[in-house]
Amino acid sequence: MKFKTIFLLSICLIFITSCSNEKNVKLPITIQDGYGPFESSMGGISPYSDNENDPWKKTHLKTSGIPNDWTDVKIGDINTDIYQSVYQDYYLGNITKERYNELQKAWNWEPDSINLSKKPIKSKIAFAFGKDSLGELRMIVDANNNYNFSDDNIFKPTEINPKDKLNNDSLVKHNAIKISFEQFSNNKIIDVSAPLLIVHMKQYDMFMSNFAQYATTKLHGEEIAINSNNFMDLSYNKLGIIKVSELIEKGEKADRQTIVAKNEYLEIKNNIYKNLGVKKNENVLVLEKMDLPKNQLSSTQIGFKAFDFSGNDFIKKTPISLVDLKGKYILLDFWATWCGPCIQEIPNLKDLYKNIDKSKFEIISIVGDSPIVDLEKMIEKHSITWPQIISNDSNKIKETYGIGGYPTTFLLNPEGMIVAKNLRGTELEKEVTNLINK
């Protein structure tokens, strides 16, 4: 018995020690309605395609109850969790394995890293719009998620002008629709709700929406706010977090460049934590406490080391490594040949590159999601002379930097630290000139 007692005590001590050395911190999250300290974005929503060969046809919701006097009726849905829906549709046979694998690759998503339900789950919200008997645009949302519009309110969508500065907090307050749906949490399907904002841009005949909901938690007395994919969905697979104490005191919204994305770092009480994301199944935010100082950590955040990478110059076919360029200011320019704003920026980059001291400054463009033949045409058409590297499955530069849209730029100092992000045009020229002439 004495031996067993000592043995059990030893196991307990080992367990306690391992727990005390645990670097990952799990923080329970509380869901809040609204946008909190964040500036919100809106994404376009579209009705179902009438094409019989639409690969998504089997995923369309079967609804009823649309007013009989409506004409030009269109039906669609808004997804609260696209990952859950695609995962489920694959196992239900609604989409092919090939399509499923394509989406995994496009989203840089590993299904095994997210706990999802294979059982049917109501994660989509149906909507319909059309013209009433007077020819006026009207809309209806299946707010209670019973696939029947007859018990839902008909409304005229709020019209917005994209040129105007929008106050989404005010729009939500007066126009939000409280919708019900299901989530997979603690290994079971639960009923939840959220405010949904839908607006209409008449000049483009386009509907936009977002979910006005975020989450909060605390660490060492510091409140942390969390948004899911810029309010486009509620999966929390793509998320941003921020400390809110200073913002609350000033009554301000967070600067987008200060929002900490997944796998980026948050500084709290002289400690640095890596944002490992939200485990939705457990409803916790997971942070990893780092041992290294800030200047030894690589990230896409201002004040951190840029990720090293290597690739071949598309123009000269010579190898390029970021570490070999230390000693110069470097502009990393992520772009695509089909990206309008990227193409508009080319003349500005040409002028900057022509007039700058290249012993102190270099531009490295990383091209993603673009056919080689299109890149060749662009280089010739615009007489591009600075290095171009194609991000591919071998070097994975785009994935390493977590690029979700183009153009995205990072300005590095001679030590390889990020000093600015997403500068363009005269703003970029002014910043580079000031740094070089210090």
C-alpha cells in the first residue's frame, strides 16, 4: 500500500508540474451583440443560380411561403458557418470530393483542426426578394429558420450609397433582423441567435450583409474582443482579436492594422501571446505564451520580424531570399494580375523604383493566383523591372503571410522588421523617402 501511495503521489506531482508549465491558455468567451470596438465590413449576398448544372444545386435550401403577388422572385441563403456547411454537404453527398478538396486548398483549411458536426445542422439563413404588386422591391428573411417565409416579416431593404461613409452601428440598431440558427458546441447541436444586417446598393442592384455579433474574454484583467471573419460569418475560423481597455476609455474603434489575426501576437502585461484562435466546440480563445522576445518572433504585424522566404526571380531566373536582402528597406508587394487596384498601383511603383536609391531600397513583388502567361503580358505591357516571385505550392509565400486579398504590402526596415503595412501611392513614397533620408 505504501508503494502504491508513493507511486500515485509521484503521478500527481508529475501531472501538476506539467500543468503549471502549460503554455497554452484557454479563455472562456462570452458572445455579445453588435460590433463592439471593431469597424465592421459587409459582404455581398447572391441568390441561387438558375443554371441546372450549378455544382451547388443540391445544397440549395427548399423553402415555401413566398407571397403569391410577388414577381421576379429570387431565393438564396446566407451562411453563418461556411466551413460547417461545406463539411456537412460533402458527407451528405451534396458536393463532390473534388469540389470539397478544391475548397480546402483555396481556403487553406484543415477540416481535422475544427470540430464539426456531420449530422444535419441549420447553419444557413434563407432569404428571398422580389417586386410586390406595386412593383416595389421587397425582401423577406427566414428569421426562425423553419424554411417557411409565411411567418416572417416583409420589409423594404435599406438603401445605401457606397460613396457615403456608413455608420454600421446605427444601421444595425434600426435595421437588424434577429435570426435563429444552429451551432455545434460541446459536441452537440445547440440553438443560437444573432442580429443580421442586410442593405441594398441600388446603383449596383446588389445586396450586402453581415452578422452583428462578436465575443469577449479576459486575461490578467485585460478585456479582449474577438470578431469572426470581419463579421462575414460566425465560424470564428478566421478571426481578429484586440485589447479594448484604451479603446473603451477613448470611445474609439480599433485601427484595422492593430487587430491581431490568427497566429499573430498579442502583448499583455509585458508578456507576448500567440493567437491560436477560437475553439468553437469548447467556446474558448486559445493563447500560447511565448518565451522569445518580440524582436525574435516572426509575424505579419508591425514591430515584428517578417517571415523569411526564398524563390526565383521570374524575370532574371535568379534565386532571391529575404534574409540576403537585409541592410535595405524592402517593400513586399503581394498582387495578382487580375486585381484592378494592383494594376492601378503599378505606375506609382514604377516611379518610386525609378527615383529611389536602390542601394538602400528594393521592391519584391510576390504574385499569387495568377496564370504565368498573364504575368508575362503584364511585365511586358507595363515595363516592370523590379523582381517578381511567383507564390506556389513549393515556396508557399502567400500562405506563410496569410494573404487573404490583393494588394497587400509590407514595408521592412534594414533589420527585416515590419514598419508599415498596406501603404500605396504618395503615402508609400513619402514614408519610404522619409525613412531613407533619416
